[in-house]
Amino acid sequence: MNKFLLCIFTLLLLKAELFAQINIIPQPLEVNSTSKGSFNLSDKTPVVFKQQDLAKSAAFLNDYLNQFYGFGLKNNSKTAVKGIYLALNNKTSKTSETSKIAERSKTTGNYSLEVKKEGIFITAGTEEGVFYGIQTLIQLLDPSTKEKTLAIPFVKIKDEPRFQYRGMHLDVARHFSTVSFVKKYIDYLALHKMNYFHWHLTDDQGWRIEIKKYPKLTELGSIRKGTITGFLPGNGNTNKPHGGFYTQEEIKAVVKYAADRYITVIPEIEMPGHASAALTAYSYLGCTGGPYKVQETFGVFDEVFCAGNEQTFTFFQDVMDEVVALFPAKYIHIGGDECPKTSWKKCPKCQQRMKDHQLKDEHELQSYFVQRMEKYINSKGKSIIGWDEILEGGLAPNATVMSWRGEEGGIEAAKQNHYAIMTPGNYMYFDYAQTAKRDSLTMPGLTTLEKVYSYEPIPAGLPLESRKYILGAQANVWTEYMNNPSKIEYMIFPRMSALSEVLWSTKESRDWTSFENRLKLQFNRYKRWGANYYKDVLENSGKAK
């Protein structure tokens, strides 16, 4: 073997050895190294940054090390030797925190990370990019070690996200989650380089957000008298009250907590369906006037907001005034799904509304409802997202469609030059079982880890000129059968890790065998976090797709 071939062979061996050490999820764009060795990280290592805007990234790393490794770093904003250096290579003008959150979708989040004997260097064009570099650095730490000095292999990484919308959803209406768990959930998103948290706050089974102008929403609408046991329609009832809501101060704290992790919180306030909890509080908002109750079972109910009643729109405008003040995100999710038309067909006010506006059917009445609310929300400087039912009867002018009943809604929206977020149930519903042999009570669908990993957010056959309207994707976590944090963790892990790679990494770099191998180390990270997860997934993932 000549010297040239020997050199190439040696480099290939080094690269193979490097990838054996570097187990990062999602897979970075480029991972390179030409030398062996490691940098030793300890409590004597300073974290160095000149721009104060990077303090949040430094704080996240320090908090992580303190919580999971038992030591922190020296905080030093001046030049130091052999430290962790954070820097912006294209410093932009200072803007308000609200503007940063509203405009976050325009940033790319690219970064570079280099580990060498002189230190660890993370550089990016934005604060968000530096934060993602921190997440990669965390994954270079041995999750199994008990040592207080951590060896980090020499490596060069260049990376950037593929999609601008990388989301996870959490339903807190069916089963309430505490503020502390919501914050932990947001940390899970941050550790996976996700940037949107879709917070489902209202539904038939509970209204979870304080609206000061309408106090009965939480006094009455946040509590149900019991919950069915077993799978729908149920084999009994707990007959125990279930409730909870977030004060506006708590919501502000969660929004700030997420913003410090470069995650945008999108609230969902359901309309015109999924209304039982609100109607229980204010019965005049319904077509019949009641009586109504906060639902103790799950599914879709005929009790919806009256589209012919002007007081309904006054109510939602008042609600939106308070919601908009709490959430800096440019998006407000208004639901728009699963709205039976039974009540509207019988309601004189709804029928009169249809005649007055020459609406041919109740689907067009729903479109009228959505478009009227969109116009008001737009006047507040916000845009709406709705489930793909908002396409029925005519799409609101500036709406973004969240496609859940397959991909058709997203395809249709993109063809109409509307933005879409892909969340088809057969790939993105994490309330579905993870294995054909059910190990707990779940929704009846089956979404294996391998199926999540196989998902391609750009639908096949979508015209090239329409692909730019696909913002990304998200997984949905509906909690009918998740009544505690441990069950939620079990249902999201490791599927969230697969989703993160789908949304961050290039399509060409995704490889199931590689992901399986990297996931073995990821399991040790779950253990370090104290998170519950589906442990038999690798044995069962290929058995049912």
C-alpha cells in the first residue's frame, strides 16, 4: 500500500472512530476531525462570551451541568485560557424580546462548534444558533459517567436546521399538567433543537387559561366531576373531580421560560367546536342555552359555540385581547376542527346568519366564523393557525393550515399559496401506540419509532413552487389516556428524538441504522434526565410500521 492510500485509509479509520464517539441527535450537517484527543471539562472551566445576549445559552449549559453532573462552570465574560467560548459572527441590532420571538421563524439557527486543546468554540450568526451549539455540546458529554471531569473529543461540527418550524404539542385540557412539568417538557424540546411549543389550552374537558373578564371560565369550566376509565366509551368513571388552570402570571412565566430557550409558545383556544367547558361557564354562548357540563368522556360533541349570536364574537374578541397580551408569538391557534353542525342546523340565529350573508351551507357558516375571527386577530398583529377543517367552506385569507387528517390539507393549502405545518395522524400522533402489542391504554392508532423516522414533511408530488409553503412539522400529544407526567414521557420518548432528526437534518443524511446506533446512547441521556421512555423500542420498531 503506497503512502497516499495509507493516508486515506488512516483518515477513514479516524472518521469511523470519530462517528463511533459522536452520537448526536439530530444528526449534524457536517462532523469532521483529523486528530485524536479530548478537552477536559470541569468546574474550573470558564464559559466566555462578550455579547451579553449569550448569557441565556451559558446559563442553560450551567444549569444542565449542575442538575445532571453536579458541578457548574466559571462565568467569565473576559478572555480566558482553555474555556468554552461563545460568540456571534454577525451581530445584529438589538431588538425587543417580543420582536425576537415574533421574528424567530426568519432565523436559520446555523452554528459551528469546534473542540480542540485550546478550548471549545461555538460561533453562530444568531443567539439561537449559539443555543443550538450548546445542545450539541451537551450531547458530546458522556451520559453514563459519574466523573466530575468530562472528556470531550476533538471535533469540528457545522450545522443548520432544515425546517424553520420544528414543533411539539401538548394537550393540557384532557388531563392537566402542572407548570413545573410544562417547563420540563419545554426543556425536552430545547434539548432536541425544537423551536415551537403548541399549548392546547381549551377543550370540552377543561378550560385551562385565566381570562380575567370571564372568571367563570376557570371557576366552572376548569373542573369536571369525573373521568371515564378504560377506552372510549369507557367501562366506568373515577367520580373524582379533575381540574386545574394557569393564572396569567404563570403563563407569562412559562412563555419567558420558553423564550430563554428560543422556543415560541403558540396558544390554542378552540373555536367554534370543542366548546363544552366554556358553555358550562357561559351558557348563552351556545345555540340552545344549555344545560351544559364539562365533559367527563372524550370524543366530539354537538355542543358548539353559536355562530348566529353576536355575543359569541364579543366573547372571543375579549378573550383574544387577553391572550394576545400574554403570548408574543405571531401565531394564535384557533382550532377550527371537529365542529358538528347539528346545533347550527336547528338554531334560528345560525340559520338567519346564513341567510343574511348568503351562505349556502353550515360549512360556509364555519368559514364565516373563522374568517371573522381571523380578521380581528390580524388587527392585533397576529396570524391564525387552524386544523385542516378550516379549508372547508373557504380558507381564511391569511391562515396557516395544520394538516392532521393526512397530508391532503397541507397540500391543498400550499397549492393555494398558504403556509402549512404537517402533522398527519398516522406519523405525528404520539398518543397512538408504539407497538402492535399494546403495553398501555392508548388511542387505537399505531405509530412506531421507525414510522416517525421515515416521515418526509414535503409531500410527494407537491409542485416545486409550492414546497416553500411547508414550514415544517410537529407531533401532537393528546392526553385522553395520559394522566400523569411519566405516561407523557413514555409516549414521547424516543419518538421525539426521531422527529427532531426528521425536522433538523437533511433528508439525504437520515439513515435508520445510524439512528438506531445513536439512540442507544440517547437512552442513557433519558436515564440521566430521570425520564420515562419506551425501552423495548429497538427490538420492536421493525416489526410493525
